[in-house]
Amino acid sequence: MRTLILLLIVVGMTTTVRAEDKFVTAAKKFLSTLDAKAKEKCMFGYNDNERYNWNFVPMARKGATFHDLNDQQKNDLLDLLKVFLSEQGYDKATTVS
């Protein structure tokens, strides 16, 4: 029984590392397409108040918009969303009009 539990823990840790690798790889790929000015608009520090600026109404924001990105950046951003969202969430995010 102890061996089975240990095996499950090791498999779980390996799966977690692989999942994290997907997230990190997709994020780095997207960020690598941005110049310094675009990175500044797309990245905020953990303690930045902008990360709390979640609203569903039109309003001024500090960040970049999807329309600010070129085609390659848009594709890489969509790939990043695909990694983080469920299939249903991705479909909803990409079909909003």
C-alpha cells in the first residue's frame, strides 16, 4: 500500500511539473514576441492595483488590448489562453462578439 501511495504521489508531481511547463512555455512564447513597450502594457507586478481592475463595463485600463497586438502576438496569446482555459472557456472567450 505504501508503494502505491508513493507511486501516486510521484506520478502526481510529474504531471504537475509537466502542466506547469506548458503554462510557462506558452507564457514565455507570447512574451518573447513583445517589445519593451508592449511588455510594459501586458505585465503588471503582483502588488500593482491594476490586477484588481476587473469589470465587465467599458472603462479605461492600463493594459494592452487584443487590437494592440500583431497577428503573431494574437496567435501566441490565443495559444496561451488555450493552455489556461478549458475547451468550453476558450470557446466562450474567442466567440464573444
